[in-house]
Amino acid sequence: GASHDSDSDSTTLGINKFIRDNLLAARGELTLDDPTQFLSSNVVFEGHDMVTQTIITVQSITVWGLDSFQSIDLLNAIGRYTLNNVLVMDYLYVEMEMEAEMKASSKSNAVVVAPDSEPVVEKFSVGFGASGIEIDA
């Protein structure tokens, strides 16, 4: 059911308040500092060719909008053996902190031979979002 949210002075679903109070940080985000808690590996790319040896990993994942449910309609019988569920969210935004580590190839046919060189490490962010989300299953 809906309840009055004193913070934004508007009506909000109780699930949004529960999520805010129990899962989200002060700015409304959920951050996973160790993605391997939910993913089998934080490695998204690993490559080794005659130029470089490269590994790209996810360092953290932050999600905003988990408290933006507009409506939840669950377990509706729409047939004798069929249930329907509908979830509507205002938005979701995901940002991943990534790290790329590149070093000279160690293959026998390497173009650049630098076995003692330090790897180059670059940190970057990847973000994506969606608004007006409706899941009907």
C-alpha cells in the first residue's frame, strides 16, 4: 500500500520506504564494493595477443532507483494455471567502476619484448540507465 513519505512530501509505495531505510545509502544508492559476492568473477575481459596481455575487471557496482517503484501487482491469476506479475519503476541507473591492466605480451611471437616492464593500469567508469521501466511476466 501507499504511505505518506515525510521526506519528499508525496505518496510513495511502502516497498520504496523499506528499501530506502534498509538497503540504500544516504544518497539513495546501493553500492556493491565486492562484485564477486553476486558474480562468479569480476573479470569481464581477458586477452593475450602478440602485442599486449590485458585484463579488465569490475571493481564496484552502484545502483540508483531501486526505490522508484511506481506500482507492484503480483500473483494475479489470469488463467487456470497462469499467474501474472507486473512491476513498474520510474528509473534504474547502474554505474560500474572498472579497471584495465595492460602489459607487454609474454608470447614467443611478441612484437614488443619487455618482460620486466610495469603494467599500465587505467581506472574508468561505465554507466547506463533506463526510465519508465515496466516488467510484465
